[in-house]
Amino acid sequence: MPLFALLVEYRGNPPAEELLDAHRGWLFPRFEQGSFILSGGLEAIPGRPASALAILQAESLADAEALVAGDPFIKAGACAHQVVPFTPRVRATDIDTFFGNDTKAVRRTS
């Protein structure tokens, strides 16, 4: 199944905790269902605000865009986003060792 990168840029300040909770409530089931593979925040740097990145899979770009349209962040207008086809070329065989205990692991159910 094709992979996509979801590039998210917050508008203004990072989202309030209430919106973060709604986002997580939407996101974690998408991991369990197998749509999302990896997600996380990107720190602000000069010239670029705090943002986020996710890798997901869907049948098509249109399906990926429809999937992320349900994210409370996007529905609330708290961020600008872009869904981009992603083709992995190389990966570390020990990729799990890069993520510490503070990274939530969600078991896929499908």
C-alpha cells in the first residue's frame, strides 16, 4: 500500500491541551487500524514554526487526504497541512532502537 508523509505546520501557538487530547483520541485508533505508522512533533527553528510530521498509508493520495481531513487539528483550522507521496529508499535495520521509552507504541489490530 502506498505511503504518504503528512506535513503539519501550526498556525500561531501550538494547539491547546484540549485540542491535543481530541487529536490523540482521533490519532491512536488510526495507528491501531494500521493507517498511521509514525508521528511526532518538529521543534521550532528560526524561520520555521513548531510543526509535526507523520507517515501513513492509504490506497491513494485522495484517500490519504480524506483520512487526515478528520483530524481535529485540521478541522479546527489550528494548522496548515500537506499530504505528500513518500517512497522509502533506505531504513535502519534497528529502527526501533532510535525511539526511547517516552515514545508511545500502539499495537496494530489489523
